[in-house]
Amino acid sequence: MYIAVMGYGTVGSGVVDLINQNQERIARNSMQMSMDIKYILDIRDFPDSPYRDLMIKDFNIILCDPEVKIVVETMGGITFAYEFVKKLLLAGKSVVTSNKELVAKHGVELLQIADSHNVNFLFEASVGGGIPIIRPITHCLTANRICEVAGILNGTTNYILTQMIDNNTDFDTALKQAQQLGYAEANPSADVDGFDACRKICILAALCFGQHVYPEQVPTNGIRDLTLTDVECAKSLGCVIKLIADAKLRPDGRIDINVAPALIKNHSQLASVNDVFNAILVRGDALGDVLFYGRGAGKMPTASAVVADVIDAARHQLRKLYFGWEEAQPGFVAPADEQILSLFIRGKACSDAAREAIRQNDALTILPEDSLPADQIAFVTSPMARSEIESILDAIPDFEKLTTLKMTDY
């Protein structure tokens, strides 16, 4: 069987190396006589690559070659990836991708095309890199009614927060360290502003709850505004700060979904997930909590997940893998202001009236002020609708909110 790889960057080159390194094993596990890469598509030249004879720049060569049955997409982005993947599925070729942006935005459409043309669209590597999560949700946990999925889904932000917590490093310095080590891009917005984690939780929510969730529907906040003062406040509560993406099923069938920095109790399994590691917690009605942990990115871990999908696609040429989700019904994602939650809030209390209003409100528990600047105050709200919390804050005179962190029960 012939395979094509589109995109010869970090992940794509890892896929090519892994397939050639373990060719016999992969062919045997795929139930094929052989598994050979016929083309590698990239607009760049690689004159020193051992695979230079396989390099092409014309997508139509892959599209029109009937011998190519499976195509790996590791180009990234949306524009060309979406166009190419759609054409490949319509042409009756299975596609394996690591492209979380593509799946989060166009997953439901591409799954429907794959289904109607009896081919597979697989994306294990799009959420947790090398961490197996798509298969466990769609196979091992199918006897459960999943009620919540949450996790640390971005290694860059987790590295930065680990440096802030363990080494008392401020955000800007920790970000520079992450960039120097290659964990963060020159423009780190996708990571530190939460967009990467947002795309991943959209995919997980769709898998767990059966309807598509678009990134623009997810309230998303990153970690840029966190300070070492927040880290100290977290410690005083017996917590650490993590960027958490979570989706929760409501009793009425709608879901709450967020990406935001959150307080995690020290005894939680998620609290000990440090540096660039990721972890995904799935909560089912029969199994309870189960945690998936590992490297969420990297050349070979991600390539491992991609090639596992290639093997699955080869095994299921004549019998399609049935999994996926439907287009979302109106109102499936509940409005953010309806969410019931407890928040940690730190802010400036610019007058005695502000402090007195906070002290007099029974729904607010004030933290000790030892580690806070003189003009600041921090408190935790009782569980209530987000809209109620905002109403309380609006009623406090001379108060400027600086940090908001979600309290969790993981």
C-alpha cells in the first residue's frame, strides 16, 4: 500500500522517519504486504534529505494517483490543508491529520464527507500529541456516559507556569526561557492566550458530547496577566495554577465549556503535571475519573500517534471506522454567564468602602492579606452563576479586578 505525506516539517519528517524505521512492523500491524511512502509534498527544497527523490510540489500528483490510498496531512493551518483534505476525501482517499485547527473548525464537515465516501478521517495526534485520547474516548469508554472532560492541553503554558510556581520566575522571564528552549514560538499568542487549548477542547467536547463545538463559542483566557502574587495566593489556598480547558455536560443536555487559568488543589493528579507535559481527565458515570498523561507535542511522540492512525486506516479500508459527531444544535453551548462556578478574584480596593463592601458580603471569603500589596484584596466566591458574580463585583465601589481564576474540583 502506498502513502503520501503532505508537509515535511517537524511532525511530517517524524512520520516519514518512523514509517521507514519500523516499516516491516507497521506493514504487519496494518495487515498489508508493505507500507511505502510514495510522495512527500512540500513547497520547500530538501536537497540533503535521504528522501529527496520522493519530494514533490504539486498536490494534484497525489490527488490523481490511484495507488495512494492514505494521505497524512501535517502542513498545519487552515487554508491549503482544508482544501486539500476535502479533495482527498472526495476522491476516496483516507486522511490522517495532526492539525487541531483543521479538526476544530471543519471536523464535522470532513467526517461527513469521509462517511459518505466510505473512507476514514483520523486525527488522534490533533489533541494530545503522543498521548492516546481519541481512541480511549471512542472505544474504551463508550460504555460510560461522559459527563466532563478537562485537562492541561498546552505544554508551553504549563512550562511557564511551572517556572513561576517552582522557581519564582515572573511570566516574561519564563516566556523567554520557553522561547529559548524551543517550546514557544516567536509569536506565542496561540499558546499563552489559550487558542491552542481552545481548539483541542473543542475536539474533545465534540467527541464526548456528540455535537460540534466551534472555537469562537468557547470563552478563552490565557495566562499573560498572571503574576507571582497570584502564585503566592494559590499556595495559601493549597493550590497551584494551571491553564485548564474543560467541558461539562449540564443536566439539560447543554454544555459549559471554557479555557482559563484555574486553581487546582495540591492533592489533584493534575497539580503534579509539570513542565511541557499534558494531562487529560475524563469523568464517566461508570468509571469515574481517568487520567491520560504524557508529552503533548514533539516530533516523535506526535509522529507515533499519526502512524497509529495510518495503521488503523489501512486495516479499515473495506470497513469504515464509525466515530465522530453531528453538527451542533442551536444553544448546545450554554451562555458563559449561566455557568455555576466559584472564582478566585484579586483586585485593587481603592477605598475603605470597597473593603467594607467585600467584608460584608457573605458570598465572598477574603484571603489573608500578608502576601498582597497594601492596595489589593483577594477573595473566593461561593458557587453561583457567573452573571451573579459579575453583579456582586459591579456593586463594589472603587474596585478594579486584576486576576480571575476558576476554582476546580479535579
